[in-house]
Amino acid sequence: MERTPVQSSNISSIGFDRGSSTLEVQFLNGSIYQYFGVPESVFDGLMNAPSKGTFLDRFVKKAGYSFVRIA
């Protein structure tokens, strides 16, 4: 999946596959996670959030989307 580099103290890049509603996040430590069933509106909110880490925690992690670490 193609990811876009972002300005964040914790996140390196973010990608989204509209066909499968999969959000992919690469952290600065090199780990990559995929979150499944994420609405495009949540991805848009994440990309536009002033604090991407806070948004990810509140609206993705705590929202309970299933995920897998792929790297």
C-alpha cells in the first residue's frame, strides 16, 4: 500500500485502501500496522488532524477496529 509521509512526533507515514477500507500506519520506530473496516471519513480526519497521534489513539485504536502488525 502506498503511504504518504506525515509530520508527527510518532507517525512516519499513513496510507489508506478505499477498496478494502484498510488504514495503514507506519510509526517512526519502523513498525507498521493495518487497521480494518476504517471509514474514509476517519482517514480524512486523521490526515487533517493537528495531532495525528492523538487522533489515531482516540478515533482508531480506542474505536476498536481490528488490526494486525505487519512489520
